[in-house]
Amino acid sequence: MTTQSHETAVLRARDFWASLVLIALSLFFLWKTSAIPLFGENRAGVSGADWYTSAALVPLGIFGGLLILSCVLLAIAIRSGGAAHALSAVGIGWDRAEALRFTTIAVMLFFYIAGLVPRVDFILASGLLITAMIFGYHGGHARRALLSAAMVALAGGYALIAHGPQAEWNAHSDDWLTLVCWLGLTLPVLRAARQERALRIVPVLAFFAPFILVCAMAFGFRQNVPARGGLIFKQIEYHYYVTLRPLWKD
């Protein structure tokens, strides 16, 4: 087996194991989401309304989509021989680059989910994460991954420590720090975009993707969004109800 074919076999084997883990996580969270009323039923004293206002809608979409993508990845891995190689232990072994990649991803996701999402404005938190994920792993540069993980860990760690109790979740110092980290990470993105044209869309995507999602959740599906009193969403919600809605009500 040539070096290139061996590396391909290892990657397909890791795809196989990764898809199994993602499928298990997706099924677990779909099972937990099933406890949220969807069609107006009453569970654990919580009464649901119409399906399109249910809090279960967004997690069902996210984890349902993740399950589908995981199954696609599993099918590709099996079709390309990844399952056979995985079961023969070809994909098992220490790889420093792989270990660094999975460690930095785990750090980002932990501080995003545990620190940023409940406390920091959704647009700021998600914009920082999207920027970190794309910049950190586009091109396979280890320093970029470390810098991206450090930025997310700094913002999420501060939010977790400084505003841990739920009574302090509406404070804005963590919003401002997250904004600074996001802008600070955007600067090397723009510098790298001079040579890597694909990175030019990152600032636009990092802002508009969470902006559209949170507006759809809050005003389209009437969902309760995380950190509703956040620095940016608080202004969006105010102008939606005070400035925009009266225009089509009159």
C-alpha cells in the first residue's frame, strides 16, 4: 500500500468512527428533545401550543440535520472501505495533528456551549465561534487553530467565571469581551484573506448566519432565544417591536 493510499485509508477509518460518535450524540439529543411538547400536549406540567411555536422545533432541526449528515458520512466511509480499515485498527494510533485538531475543537465547543450560549449575545457568541472554526481549520495551520481556540476559551471562560449564576446572565461585560475577541480574530482573517480568497466571506457569514437564525427563532417561530438581553439582540428586539411592527400594523 502506498503512503497516500494508507493516509486515505486512515482518514476514511476515522470518518467511520467519527460518524458513529456523531450519530450517537444526535440520537441522544433527539431523545432529550422529545421531552419538550411539540403538538400542544402537556408533559411534566408544561403545556405546548402550536407546533411552530414549540421550543422543540429548533433542536429537532439542528440534531435531525446532524443525524442525516452523520449517516451520509457513515455511508461514504463504508463505501470507500473505511469500515473495513477501522475494524482492522488501521485508523487507531497517535497522530499529533489529529490530536491537536480534536482538542481545539473540543475546547471551542465546551466554552461556547457552557460559557457563551447562556450568557452572551447569540450573534456575538456564534459569530466568534464561526470565525474561529473556519479560520482555525482552513488550510490546516496549527497556530491558527490554537489562536482560535484561545479566543473562544478566553471569552467563554470569562463569561463562565464572571457571570456564572443565572441572576448575572444579563450583564454585558462578557458581551463586550466577546466582541473584542471576535474583532481581534477577524483581523488575522482579513490579513490571510489577501492570499486565501475563501476567507473573505468569513466576516459576512459570521455575522449574518447567526443574525438570520436568531431573528427567525425569535420573530418567525416565536422561540425563546438564549441571552435575550444580549448586547445586540436587545437592540434588534427593541427596534422590531417599537420601530418596525407599528409600520405594518397601521
